[in-house]
Amino acid sequence: MINWMTAECREGLVSIIVPCYNRAGIVEETLESAWRQTYRPVELIVVDDGSTDNSVAVISEWVHRKNNECDGNFIIKTISQENGGVSKARNTGLLACTGEYIQFVDYDDILHPEKLDIQVAELRQHKADFCVCNYEYFTDSIEDANAIVDFFSRSHSLEDFPLAYPMDTPAPLFRRNAINTA
């Protein structure tokens, strides 16, 4: 097994890690939102966590279509493992990633096209370890989006947790070194 903490790190590369378990009906939208990022270079790592539906086929078909359009600035890696839960799938993605920056995305998240552009610029400008953005909840489709969750105006107190969760999975972008030393 590769020790991801000592594995090669490609400067400027954002590794987007997407765990998936039985989400054939929605995972393609998530992958498309990664593809539509205006920032490059990107390494997309999709970890199927032992799906029993046709998630693997949906992911494989999407990867096949996109591989014809990849130019070296968008790399796609797929990994299949026995079901072990979302945390194990994320850790598997971490072991495979080579990015300077790490973006976790759940199978049902849709990234704003400029998310990585904006957050990488902020991390570079402020020499920060991570950067958090606001986000918007939706249920069935992005057209059904609710109000924007303003990270900066919501409670970050432990007493308010879990009613006011401070940030959801796709909100932060991490510098790899911040995770390595955690």
C-alpha cells in the first residue's frame, strides 16, 4: 500500500475525492460538476464502496466518455473496494491522490463551476491550510435549491451541534500538508 503522506505531490493539482455507494441515479451529476470546474489541473478520484446497484457501470460509462476529452490537466482515477463506509472510501481516495489540494465531495454534491478557482486563489494569497465557502442545499435537483448556508454567519459552537452543523463535506478545500500533519 502507498503511504499517501510521502507519495508524490503535484504542485497546483486539486484532488477531488468522491466516494459512492449505490447512487447510480445521481453520481453522474456530481462527476459532471467536477468536470465543469474552470480550475485546472484536477485529479478526480471516484471510489466505489461496494455498490450493489449499477453505480459502477454508470461511473465507467461516464469515465469512458470523458477520457476521450481529457488533455492531461484532468485526470480520472476509479477505485472499487468492498463496502466499508464513506470514511473508508475517502481514506482510500486519500491514499491514491497526488494533489497539493484536496476536495472531498459526496456522491450527491454539485460544485459551483468556479469553486476551485476561487478557493485555490484564496489559499495561495493567504497561505492558509484550508478555505471554506458557503453552500446551498437541494433535495431532488439543483433547481429545488434552498437558501444559501452562510458559513460565516452561522453558529460554530459545540452547544449548537448538530442542529447547526458548521460546514458540510464540499465546503472546505484543504491544503494536502494540513491533512498530512493532522
